[in-house]
Amino acid sequence: MPIFLAQGSTDNRVPPRVTEDHRARLCRAGSRVEFDRVPGVGHLSMAEDAAPAALDRIGHRSAGVRAPSECGEP
């Protein structure tokens, strides 16, 4: 299953390490994970800042483009 994660580097509610660990677990479970690390962005504005990238990914999946992955190929 393709999964898109986005994490702001200055998020003090969900520390970046938590999202990194979650990404690693998803990869081990066989998911295709794309992880967008956004420098200088905190928790409260992350959804707005990540929305354009998320919408691009949705458009690509709808067009049949294979999801990229940072997990490596099996």
C-alpha cells in the first residue's frame, strides 16, 4: 500500500524521530513509503504546507503512476 508521510523539522508535538520510526515500521511491513521532510515547519501548519505535495501524489496514483518508495525494492 502506498503511504505518504510529511513531517516538519520543528514539530514539537510529534517529534521527527517518531515519524522516522513509523516510516521504518511501515517499510518493514512491506508498504511503499514516501516521506516528505519539511524544513522549518512546525506541527500546526504542517497540514497546509504538505497539502500540495499530498494532492500531487493522489493525482499520480489516480493516473496509474507507481508510488515511489524510500524503503528500497524487495
